[in-house]
Amino acid sequence: MKDYELIDLQFIKDNKEEFIKNAILAHERFVFNYGKTFNEMSSTWFYKYYNLATLTVGCPLYYKFYIELQKIIRKTVNDDRPLWFQSWLNFHNQDEVLNWHHHPFCLLHGYVSIDPKKTETQFENFKIINEIGKLYIGKSGLKHKVNVLEPFKGKRITIAFDVIEEKHINNNPTITNNLNVNTGFIPVN
């Protein structure tokens, strides 16, 4: 596998407003279910307790996205071993974009831009200009952050995801301990 791949999802570009509208609805569902209980925790930092797929129930375009995402994951790994993915909503104001971080102990990490504003994702050795409908999928553990290229108002919206396999669960105490509280993973078909 290459370090990463970029895939354009035209149906997201073609339906941008509907994807944004349903992301806002999903965020409202998140706040209703989790926000008040956990001191208004953000949907990003609460990632391990939910899966965005469950907050977009009833949204046909998100259904289409999750079916396509599973095909992309399968094509990337090129086999049918058991895999699980979690996904979460990044829903940020300009001053909330993500600083340096990484996603260790996973097989893959990725994100798709729904309303990325004028931003880029900077990795240690490369940068990606974020565009509506552009999906990034790559090896886990690569440090990255978001750079704002032009001031914006409103929310920057992306959907991030991690993919794990059985060995990540059984051979790593950090993951095993994390899974005691991580209820966000669902199977990849």
C-alpha cells in the first residue's frame, strides 16, 4: 500500500448543500445525545463513543457515502479479513481546527471534506489542499494538522475515520484498554 491515496467523490460535490444540511442535523443529534451530559464535549474529541453512521440514519446520501467508504477500505487493503471502522464528525470554527496529532494503533486513517473552507491538511512530509468531496485514506500514525489558508466564518466540516483489524485489538494493550470505552467501531462489509 502507498502511504496514502486521494479519491474524488463526485456525488458529495454534486450534493454539497444536502451533505452540509445533514452534517448539521447529525451534529444536533450528537449534542442532544452526548453534549450536555459530557460538558459540551466536541464531536471530534468524543469520537470513541459514537459512530457518525448512526447519527446520519435516514440520510440517503450519507448511506451512499458509507457504502462507498467500505468499498474504498476493502480496495485499499485488498482482502476480506475482518475489519472495523469508526467515524466521527469534525465540526469546527476557525479557531478550533486541529493541531498536530496522529492516529496510532490502527490500520488506516482517513477523512473526507464536506465543507472544508480554505484549508489544508499538513502532514510531516506532504500537504493536501482540502476540497469538497476529496477523500484521503492512508497509513495510520502519520502526524498531521489543519492549516487555515483563508479566514472563514461558520463551520469547517469533515468526516474522519479509523480502521482496525483483529491484531490491533488482541496484540495491543493500549487498544484493548481503549476498546473498553470505545463503542464507535462497526464492521466493514
